[in-house]
Amino acid sequence: MKKDYTYRYELIDAFRGFALVNMVIYHFCYDIFAVYGLDPVWFTYPLVIVWERFICISFILISGVSLHFSYHPIRRGLIINLCGLLITFVTALVMPEQAVWFGVLNLIGCAMLIATLLRKLLDKINPFVGAFLSLLCFAVFYGVPERYIGFFNIKLLSVPDFFYQFKYVAFLGFPDSGFRSSDYFPIITWIFIFLLGFFLWGIVKRYRREELFRRGFAPLNFLGRHALIIYLIHQPILMGICFLIFRY
């Protein structure tokens, strides 16, 4: 499948920008309610869980779509991984109880590397088949971090405890009993959302509907084009605002 570098699809930037706005609002609420204790169980409410899943799936899905337009996907994947490691270092140092271990940036970075290495194979797969299999695998392996295989929250088979005894394989989807992370997106499960995005753009190209994505919404386009830097700086800014609000 030929990569399309000719135009920028601004609607994709706009979708990413919309997800970014949602993420910033969510994290601001999380800081107020969970970190500063106004409602420590706020993030467990059903509607909040749905909101959080929507934000994360949006980012990962759009990243899969965007692989089609990346000039240097290996370099980009490494940079995103380094940014994820920076977040891990800072959160573990500043607020270890809220430390991020293999968060969404590391997932996206690793997914870019894996998908790029498998690109020739992925390009040979019918995009309809690829999209269906990606969604099916996401549903089947959704519970792997919770030690089961099934269909989303429906448990069908237990994964042997053996796979969860090793401390350094949590990034794959096998966290041990002592693993804790405030943002955790293991490769098994979530890479399939990335691949779903990759194949969905293949469907768009098959029907030659790329023109529908040429125009977006200027403010969201801007945010979407600068999503990585905004992702890196937004939490320190939000925490600073919360400090000013709650200092008295």
C-alpha cells in the first residue's frame, strides 16, 4: 500500500485535537478529584470510565491511521517511546504513587515500530479482513492483563499464573501482583486498536474517500498537529493550576 505524503488530511488532525481537548479536561478533573482528594473514586464511575476509554481509543486509533503518512515511522516510534520513558521517570520521581509504567505513549511508540516491521505483510491483508480481525483480537485479548481470555468483560478462559510471575513482562500484558501504574496500555490488547486504525484507512483508500478528510477545523487542526508536545506539558501546567487553587 503506497504511503500518501502529498496532502495533509486536516480532519485527522482535528480528530486528534478533539481527543486532546478531552484528555486535558479529563486529566484536570482527575487531578482535582483523585490527586487532591475531592472525590477519590471519581475515576471509577461508569460514565467516567467510558469517557477515559473513548479518549485512549481515539488516540491509539488515530495513530494507526497516521502510520500511512509517516515519513520516518521507526524514528518517530523511538521518539514517542523516549517521551513515554520521560513521563515514567518524572512521575516515578515526583509522585511515585501516581507513576506511569508503560503508558499510552509507550504503547503507540512500540505499535509504530512493530507495525512498520510488519508493514509488507500488513499491506497484503484485505483491509476489511484486517479491521475485523483487529477488532476481534482486541475483544478476545482485552482481559489478558486481568488474567483471562474472553470477549471484552466476558471471561471464557483463565490465563495460567505462570505468565504473570515475571516482573519485566508487564509491558506485554502480563503484570505481576505488585504491578501498579496510573496509565497502563500493554501491547497485547491495545496494539489491535492501532492496527484497526491502520486498516480503517485502508478501507477509506479502497473506496477513494480521502477527499472527505482534507478539511478539518482550524483550532483543532492546530492542536492535533502539536499533540505530542501538548501531551508532555499539559500535566505540569494542570498540576500547577491545582496547586494555586488548593494552596489555601
